[in-house]
Amino acid sequence: MPLQILVDEEKCIGCGKCAEICPKAAKIWKVGSVARILDLRYCHVCTLCAMECPTDCIKIIRPGEEA
């Protein structure tokens, strides 16, 4: 299974902090009313997005981990 970043849309408030801290934000994140993933090919798996999220709605699942 490839890398996954899951956003719990019920918890997400669309604040954009995930995209603000992400080194590759423009290629990975689209933030409107909620954050959405565009393309994970550019993700370095730095986990900054998940650490910065104030509502703890981002879950990062690396290859080989269970969802």
C-alpha cells in the first residue's frame, strides 16, 4: 500500500495550517472549507502537517501500516 494521508473532514475546519507549514504545499494541498490532498508523489512524509493541525484531523499512514 502506498503512503496515505487521511483528512477527517468532520474535524477539519479548513484553517490551512497544514498547507502553510508543508514544504511542498502547492503540489500537495488544496484548502477550502476543508483540506484536501492533491498529489502525494511530492510528499516527504515530514509529518509537519499532522503536527500543526489544531483539530488533529490528519492521519499519516506509511506503507505497511494499518489504516
